[in-house]
Amino acid sequence: MIDPDLLSTMRQEMRRGSVVLLCLLALRQPDYGYALLKSLESSGLTTDANTLYPLLRRLERQGLLTSEWVTDDPRPRKYYRTSEMGSEVAALLLDDWAAMTRSLDHFHRGETT
Amino acid sequence: MIDPDLLSTMRQEMRRGSVVLLCLLALRQPDYGYALLKSLESSGLTTDANTLYPLLRRLERQGLLTSEWVTDDPRPRKYYRTSEMGSEVAALLLDDWAAMTRSLDHFHRGETT
């Protein structure tokens, strides 16, 4: 009954903004793309490399992440870390998230009362 | 220090998907656009008519809302109501929201431990 394409688009739309916030929070501990992907997955958020990797590059361009190549391992890896500005942005987005959660709770409760 | 345009874009991006969910939840009680706008505002979510009204029309086109003109009052008003399909979509998006909130909590706690 529900158009699967429509539903998929709506879910992606809702997820897109929050993935940014998740990355900014997670990368206060420096990590490389694939490890972050796995870490997001194990926290319950499914995303994919084709979404995440360009996002990390974009956040770096915007100054919200910094990056550093680590070449100690056989395979060099680019580690990302949340910048000071990234932390400030994350704090503001968290406030927004909390406000949206309160709104959602308000209207969700409306159903049962 | 934070580029205000960048921050504004990120906040809008994060808000966009959740406004859909809020509308679907709120309109289980039929309401007209302006009243919904005020109701969203009083729940803590600031949006504007130029965002909300086209969204309501889009959700109606997608079959997630139905509408009915009420002409009892001096000024005819179009009342929107969440359709059965809209309620099903809202339930799925609420699950997603809960999962994202758990992920956010996970990484947010990461800061302080």
C-alpha cells in the first residue's frame, strides 16, 4: 500500500541531517571512514560508504572536520577528527534535535490522550 | 567563527525530514495550515508558511494527507487530515527517529565517558 520509493525517500530525508550530527559527535575520537561506518552501524544507524565518504570530505571542506594520514599500518588511512568549530556546530544541532524530540513527543502523545 | 549560512543550511537539513513526521502526527486531528503552523510553533518547532504550505500540498499529492474545505466560517478553510497510509508512514518514521536518537545518545555519551 505504501509506495516503497516514496517511503525510502522520506526516510533518507529524515536521516540525512542527523548523520551529519552523528559524524561530528563520533569523530571527537579520531577515526577513518570504514571504521566510522562500522561504528555507526553498530550504534543502530545504517548508512553506506557512498553516502558517508563524500559527507566526510564535505565536512572537512567546511572546516567541521580535520584529517590526517596515518601511515604506520601497512595500509595508509585518513583519520578524521571533529574540529573546534565542528564541536560548536554539533552542540547547536543537538539542541535542535532535543527541541524536535520534544515536539514529536508532544504530538505523538496527542494520539493516545 | 561559525559561518551562519552553513549553520542555517545544516539546521534546515536536519529539520526538513522531521517536519514531515510532525505534520503526519499532528494532523491525525484535522487542522488548517495556519493553525498547524501555530501549533508546531507552540510545540517548539519554528517553521514558516512558505515551507509548511507547499509541504502540506505535497503530502496530499502523495496520499499521506487528505483535505476538505470547510465553509461554515466566514472564511473558507482547507482542513488537512492524516490518511491511513500517512499514519503507517508516520509509524515507520517514528521508529527511525527512535533509532537515530539511540545512536545520538550513544555517541553523545561517548564525550563524557
